[in-house]
Amino acid sequence: MATFLIPTPLRKFAGNQSSVTVSAERMDQAIHTLVAQHPDLGRHLLDPERNIRSFVRIYVGDTDFRELQGEQTPLADHSVVSIIPAIAGGCECNLP
């Protein structure tokens, strides 16, 4: 069982839960199980081909899953998976 830590901006799409536990052996299975349980998360995490969006950062422990084995990254029984959504914004400032 892997535990996903759901960031505050996405909690409304996950039943207002701060974490969700899923049973899966690999990252791709875990993401698809998470989205099956909370379909509204799908548009934030998956692209139209149902791959994990490139701008969403997902960490297994302290390491980005893309630096491990990507979507084939194995998950241990007590893996903690953190979702870090993209944040955009800022301004065009006149800097010296």
C-alpha cells in the first residue's frame, strides 16, 4: 500500500482528504488506482493519453519518480508519494 499525500489545492478533487492509500506495485498502477478512486484528480494529473503530466512533480520519498524508473518505479508497502502541482504566475518586472 502506497500513501499519496494530496496537496491543499487538489484536496477538493480527492474528497477533501490530505492523504489517500492505494494498493499498487508500481507508480503507473498507483496513479491510475488513485484516479479511479477520485476521477476529478485525473484532469490534473494525467494528459489525454492518460500519462502523468510532465509539469506535475511526484516524489517517492525524497526523489522525483522520473529520476528513478519513471512510471515503472516500484512502490514498497509503506511508500509515501507526494504530489507537487505546478504553480504558475509572477510578473514581468523591470529589474535593473
